[in-house]
Amino acid sequence: MNDVPSAKSGRNAIEVAIAAAKEAGQIILANFGSERQVSHKSKGNLVTDVDILSEKFILELLQNEYPSFGILSEESNSSAPLADYSWIVDPLDGTNNYTFGIPFFCVNVALVKGEDIMLGVTYDPVRDELFHARKGQGAYLNGSPIQVSKEGSLQASLVGLDLGYSHERGVEMLQIVDRLWGQAHCLRLMGSSSLGLAYVACGRVNLYFHRYLFPWDIASGLLLIREAGGEVIDWQGEPAKFRATELIASNNRLAQEFLAHFGQERKTK
């Protein structure tokens, strides 16, 4: 992290990212359960006025602190080109949960340099849980070190997943679930891929998989899991990058067991 320049305020990058995530989280929490404007980006894919409000706050803070850095953000900068340094932001991950009053959602802020993820922050405002990691410096939950589960058997594992917004990918996921049922201890549809990955990083979820993802869903979680001693691979068994759309996240042994059993379900796009 020594090569990441300081912000205009003198704070370092992780301090800026944490401040952005936590303050945006309070905006989200303050509006939770209230009337909101909701629109559909695609079938099942919602955006609310609170997503926009949270994003506006985060982007203004990051642009003020690091005016030369690029920003890739879900709602307004989803196709922005990446600069040398770029922030990747999800102002509200778990919008369906949020909209229906389910208290399981978060804010993501990550910083990348080229293909390297330099830092990641995932903040759950409901539980006031802050997950953060810096490249080469470990992963933490509210300041305490975390590590992935050491469980090596699917039969004893809690497996998390989400279906995404593609009908074709969703059907493939349900085929995997049909085969996985009975071969894992239990399954959970999370409703927030970012918290699913954070829960893998801290050992609450043994394995998480998904087939329809975007950089703002996973950039923070990839670093959290790797810094917590875990592995995130794509469906060819290669290390997943932040532009990956499909991933398997766990410890090495469990990820490889899952891939060996269920990787053949993947269809060529």
C-alpha cells in the first residue's frame, strides 16, 4: 500500500474507503423501511433512490480526495474506463433484500491498480460489521483478523449462492442446486453476493458460488477471501479476476472438490 498516494486531506486510501463505506451505510440504514422510489433495470434487477443517494455521496467523497483516480460504479459509472488507479463501488449490494425489508445488504468500495486489487471494504450497516483488507496485510472484521473455514468436505459445509438476473444462468444454477442438494450440509440463497463473499472470508459460509456477477459485486470480496487464506477461482479453475462473471470461493480443498463435482454443469457462453 506504500505506493498508493495519500488523499488530498492527508488520509490514506483505506481510511478514505472506510469513511465512504461507513457514511454511505448510515444513509442506507436511515432510509431502510421507509417509502422509496423503485425502478427496474431488468427483470428482477431493482434500483432505488437510496442506491442513487448512496452512490452520489461516495463518488463525491472519492472524487474530492482522489481527483485523478477513475471510478467504476454500478449505477452511474457502470461502463467507465479504468484509470491507472480506479475505485470500484457498489453503493448498495442486496437491493432486492433492501426493497423488501430484509436486513441483509451492504456497501462495497475497492481500489484497483491495473489488475491488482489494492484494498477492499465491505460494510454491513445493520450489524455495524466492517470487513476490510489491504493487499499483503491480511483481512479483518471490525479490526480483528479473520480467516476462511478449514472445512474440507462438502457434506459438512454450508454453501451459499445467488441466482443473478440471467434466466439462462439461473436455470444452470438450479441444475447445480438440484445435484448439490443432499451432498452439502445446507444451502443458502444470500441475496447479496458481496456479503456472501465476506462471510466466506470470515468462515461463516464454507463455500459460495455464483454465475452472474459484476466487478462491483466482487472486487472487495476477492481480496478479503485471499487475504483471509482462501481461494476464489473461475469455472475453469483459474484465479478469478475482478472482471469475472462466475466464481467459486472457499478454501483450496473445498473449492477444488466443488469444481470437480459440479464444474461440468457450466455451459459455454
